[in-house]
Amino acid sequence: MEYLIDSTRYILMGCTVTLKLFFITLILSLPLGFICAMGKASSWRTVRVLMDSYTSVVRGTPLLLQIFFVYYGLPIIIPGLRLERFNAAALTFILNYGAYFTEIFRSGIQSIDRGQYEASRVLGMSYTQTMIRIVLPQTIKRVLPTIANEAITLVKDTALIVVLGIGDILRNSKEIVARDFTISPFVIAALIYLGMNYLLVLFFNRMEKRYSVYE
């Protein structure tokens, strides 16, 4: 029992890194996705092409490859640039999830009936007021389940930073496995990931109920 407690305590030390990466990615990639979604709806062709290229490249290549590219490739392309391991991972995750959230928000915004835009103009609302008061509340309600799925995937994807030698949950559990030749640390790590995702499911379920007023 003492061995399990000590192992769990050490693995939980990696939660700090995992949660830090999770929240930084979510907090920054969501607004990035929304801004890029608005860019894809822009009347400027150049902006649309740039946004389409960004989402196509990021969504069409593996996240692991992107981590390697940012950490090892960017210093070659930009001499003198050297990102810390965690900063490289955070930048990669923000850009990666920003691309997915771009498509999520784009589809959500486009699902709003055009008649609501016209009605808001009749009422004298500006474009900004229409987006804030009419479009965004409905969009958030419609895309919440998809965002919840992406958030759950993000928790699991944070384990990929083990390739950079960052001490997250998975790396700490691997160290114990390599030292003691037992799989119990992997079971503990799995339970921690399951617990984190369970809390996320509860949070997003409450969010969906809150926005159900817009149905």
C-alpha cells in the first residue's frame, strides 16, 4: 500500500505540467479559433486563403510531428531561436487546437439562420451587437458538445509531450515502470486521466444545461 501511495504521489506531481498545458491551450486556442473562424467568413479573399491554408496544414498533419517541427525545426529555420520545451509544446498545442476550434466555430456560426441577421438589422443593431447578443449565445450552445469532445481529447493529447522529456503524468509513471518493472504506475496514470475527463464531462454537461435556454 505504501508503494502505491508513493507512486501515486510522484505521478500526481506531473499533474501540474499536464493541467498547465491543458488550461493554457484551452484558454488561448478558443479565442484563436473564433478569430480565425471570423477570418474564414471574411469578404477579403487573402484572409480566407490564409485561414484555409492554416487549418488544412494543421489538421492534415500529426500533432506529434508538429511538436517535433516547432521544437527542433523552428531553430533551424530561424537561427538563434530556441524555445523551452514546455513553451514549444504549448505553442504547438495552441496552434493545433486553434485550427480545430476554427472549424467548429465556423460551422456553428454558419448554422445560424440568415433571417436572424436581417431581423437584428431591422431592430437597429450593429454587426457587433448582433454577434454578441444574437449569434454567439446560440453558436456556443450548438458547438458545446464538440468543444467538450475536443477538451477530452486535449487531456489525452498532453501525454505526447513525453517525447520532449517533460515531466508530466505519463513521463513520471514511465520512470517508475522502468525502475521497478511493474505496470501499476500505468494503471494509476490511466485512473488520473479518467478522473480528469470525468470532471470535464460534468462541467460541460452543466454548461449545456445553462445554454439550453437558447433552444
